[in-house]
Amino acid sequence: MAFGIPHLDVKLELSIRSDMKRVEELLLKQIQGDYPLVIETSRHLVEAGGKRLRPLLALLAAQFGDPKRPEIIEAAVVCELTHLATLYHDDVMDEAPLRRGVESANARWNNTVAILTGDYLFAKASDLLADLGPEAVRLQARTFERLVIGQITETQGSSAGLSMLEHYLKVVADKTGSLIATSARFGALLSGAPSEVVEALTRFGEKIGVVFQLADDVIDIASESNESGKTPGTDLREGVPTLVTLFVLESNDPQDAELKEILSEPITDEAIVASTLKTLRTHKAMETSKNLLHQFAEEARLDLVDLPDGPAKRALIELCETIVTRTS
């Protein structure tokens, strides 16, 4: 399964593979310099790998215009550099010891080095953006604004007038959906795709970004492996409310009282983590979460309906299906 997409058209696969190679080359080139420590710290997560979902979406969206324009590769790298930069900052705020299966930058060096490395990657992304024109710069600035607002909103807690779930979905849209939407928009926009296609792919990108995060939430509870890139129950240990636990916390069922009390703070006892995971896997909140995930996925698919038929459209539909089926 190439790039997590089953039945990918052979010709399209070859084209995407070639372009992804160029993305990786430019990504590594961007973190070269005269300062060995900066090179070492910034390469740390680049070389740890990752799904490269954002560059992939940019490349697939570009298929609806002229996918050979060189600006598309640069924009794809901008999106990945931005994403990587946010990971360095997130790990500091979350005090995370691991990222992508390797020691986090803040754990390996310190918080100051991790924060400054994230800032360095933002600077490298901005340098690339300067060649893409004012519209691209403005798009990146507005995306960055949403990323920051999402983090602030998450930090401050539930907003007035919103339920915990509504607040969480807004945070997910800002923190995850916004950059994935921008990745798709960059690809479509810079390829010269028609404006209605650009808008449809932007809407799809935002929704698929939300689906991606919600799928990870379900997997963090449902999976007994490290499928989401972290140890199952990580969010429980950190006391971070996510989709499944939010449905429990908002439950009015008296039978959930004890479980709600357990979920209201970080769980430090591994035996309690294990028993809570077991309970949540069969709880009605799990089924409710999967239903909501499917609802968002269907809305994302509907945004593709009016796009021109072809391998790229089929690939996006398959990608959506693949993200959802990870939770099955």
C-alpha cells in the first residue's frame, strides 16, 4: 500500500514517489548550516520519519492543476517544516519524553534548545515562503495564527458557551486541521487549479485533518500496540481529555460516576491505566466516538464529489477511507 493509499494508480504513484524524494531532499537541505548543534537538533525529528501527510496532500492536490511546477515542492516542504516546528514546541509544553519513537528534543537536550529549534524551523519555512509570493506568505501567516490560537484555547480550557466536546473539536480544527487544509490549498493553488477546486480541497483538508486526529484519539484507547506512534493510554497518563474520554466526562449516566472521577486527572498508577483502558474499549463512548469519526469522514468525502474524476480524486477518497479504517 503506497503512502497508506490502497489501489493507488501506478502512474500517479511513480509521480508522487519522485516528488516525495525531492521533498525529502529539500527538507534536509533546509536544515544545513554553519552551526553543528542546530543541524543536529533540527535533524533529530526530520530523520525520525513520520507519515509526511502534509506534503503528500500538497502533492495530491497539485494533480488538479500542473503538478510539475517547482513551487509545489517548496510549499510541501514549508508545510512539513511548520509541522515539525510545532512538534518541538508541543513536546516542551507537554513535557513529552518521546516523539516518533525517539527521545524528544527537550528530553535529549533541554526545553530552551527544543524551543529555539522549533523557532529555527519556522524561520527556514519563512525563508522558503519568500519565493512563493505574498498570497502564500499571507496563507502561512493565517495558518500560523490558527495554530497558536488552537494551542492557547487548549491551554485555557473550555470556552464559555461551548461544551467540552465542542471546545475540543474547535481546538483540533485549529491545531491539526488548519495546517493540513493549508497543505492541500498550497498544492492546488500553486498548481494553477481552478478556484472552485482550490476551495473544495481546502475544505477537504481541514476535515481530513480533524478525522486524522480523532482517529488517533480512538486508537490511543482501542489499540494494544503503538500504532498511533505513542504508547496506548498516553493521554490517560497525561490527563489529556480526548474524544473517547470526553464522551464519558459529559455522560449523565450514574454508572459512569467512578470512571469520570478517574478520568478527571492524570492517572499515574499503571494498573489503573490498564483497567481504565479495558473499560473504555467496551464503553458506549467508544462506539459514539467511532460514529462521530465516520460522520466527519463522510463530510470530507462529500467535499470531493464535484472534483474532476481521475486517479488523484480516487486517491484522496482512498486516503480518507484508510484513516478511518485504522480504528476498526
